[in-house]
Amino acid sequence: MITGLALTTCFLLSLFLTPLVKKLAFRIGATDQPNSRKVHKGAMARLGGLSIYVSFLVGLLILQPENSYLPYILAAGTIVFMTGFLDDLIELSAKWKLLGQIAAAVIVIMGGVQIEFINLPFDGRLHLGLLSIPLTLIWIIGITNAINLIDGLDGLASGVSSIVLATVSVLSIIQGDIFIVALGIALLGGTLGFLVHNFNPAKIFMGDSGALFLGFMIGVISLLGFKNVTIFSLVVPVIILAVPISDTFFAIIRRVVNKQPLSAPDKSHLHHCLLRLGYSHKQTVLIIYALSLFFGLSAVVFTISTLWMSLVIMMILLIGIELMAEQVGLVHQSYRPMKRLMNKFNSPKRP
């Protein structure tokens, strides 16, 4: 009952707050100007993350979750939000944005949010020891930037984040993790309310204030929510976040192959590739929504499957992601090792 109230309240608050944030963004100069890498043609208000952030805080006031991690998560989330807010306003350099993310990640790590071990099949457990802190840092910052990188089309990052948060919330309800349910529901409500204004044609962008905040919170929530899953504990959040993670992974591969700096911007992310294939703006977003939903459902099936079925699911998903990357040209058009291998096996053998 109370979770439904919180979800509805966060949704309505974000829905009605976002137009006011739009007016504020234009008044203080927090706007996004068009350039060669961007799809929009005119100046757009950003700073939409403010309505998500405020709605999230109100949701927590309603739900009042009790957990020792909460003060650290709130402090760190606020730092990330403020980093994004400043970037929306004055465009910080990549170095300062990364420092803000590192500071926030360090705070939650100090609060006890760490990947201390990874559960393995057959009742195995891999203790990470000294690797715990750097791996936690890499995970949180990696997911933060993965969500930020897909924020390239109207409604894309907010829609994908909503699907991820809905999946996390459902799985947390199944597991009985009330704290993660509270965080997920509060974020989901605010993000859905913002999505109404952000879907194509967008009236406002979430900006880095929203993309970094959502990415950071999703990184932390996914880490806390699934580290005790019996089989392949860290695989579940990876499956849920397969779309932003794979897009980021292939972006790194693409830049290494093309001998470009890892931080170099380009127009070869998944949404760019789909647009080049002839899909419209809205169709591209809906296709990526469908992919996110598919991975979310796969994560649910994965958690309730037997060990061997889980292994089969993992194999199918990995092959599917590779084939998708080759089909749309996520690295480049000639990068098709899996297809060449399949053609080699399928080609008739000469006597």
C-alpha cells in the first residue's frame, strides 16, 4: 500500500515539477545547444534531473527506509547530482565530473557498500580481498557513465532507467529486500514522471544532473540488491543493465580498434547505429526499450532458473549481444567475427 502511494506521489510530483524546472533552466542558462553530434536542432532546457532528485527525496520521506547505508547513499547521490547540476549550468570538464563521481563512490564505499565476494556455482564463493574497493569503484563509476552515454535521444536514458528500476524493484520484492524496494520505487516514480515530458518530442532534457544521478543510484542499488544472489551474484545486475553496459563496452572496443582516445566522442553508439539503418527517432528509442525489457525479463528468469539453465541463458545472451553488435555496426561495418565463424560452419564442404 505505502509503496504504491510513494510511487504515485513521486510520479505526480515529478510530472508537475518538470515544467517549472524547464522555466528555471532557461532563466539560469542551463540549456543544451545543438551541434554536429546532437539530434536536436534548437536550444533545449536541461536540468531535468532536478525534478527526479526532488521526487526521490520525497519518496524516501514517505517510505522512511531504515538502513545504515542510507546516509552515505544520500550524501553521495547529492554530490553526484550537484556535479551534474554544475555541468548543466557551466559545462564542467571531464576531469571535474570524474572527480565528483569518485568522491561520491568513495563515500558509499566508506559506508560499507562494497563487492566483498562473488557467489559462484556449486556453493563456491570468491572473496575479493584487496580488490574489493577498486572493483566497487569501477562498477559504480562504470554504470554511472554507461547511463550517461545512452542519453542521446529523447526519452532514451529515462526510459531505459525506468525499465531497469522496475526490474530491480520486482526482483527485490521477490527477495524481500525492503530497503532496495524503497530506493527503486522512489527513483522509478520520479523518472516516469519526468519521462512524460522527455519522450519524443522532448520538452526538456535530463542533463548530466539526471543522467549522472540516475546512473550512480542504479549502480549502487544494483550492487546492494544482488550481491547475495546464490548463483553468479554479479551476473544479475549485468543482465539487467545489458543495454548500457554493452553499448559502453563496444564503444571502448571501437575506440581501441580505431586508435582513438577512450574519451573521444563519436556518433557510433547503439542509437546512432539504429538511426543510420533507417529507423526513425521514435522507433529507435522503442527498439532499445524492447531490448531493455527483454534483458530485464531474462534477469528474472535467470534468478529463478537452475544452474544449468542459467548457464544456457548466459550463453544465449552473450551470443545475441555479439550478433546484435555486428548487425548494427557498433564497432564498424567490417567487424563481424561471429558471423564469419557461423558462415564457415554453415558453408558446404567440398569433397
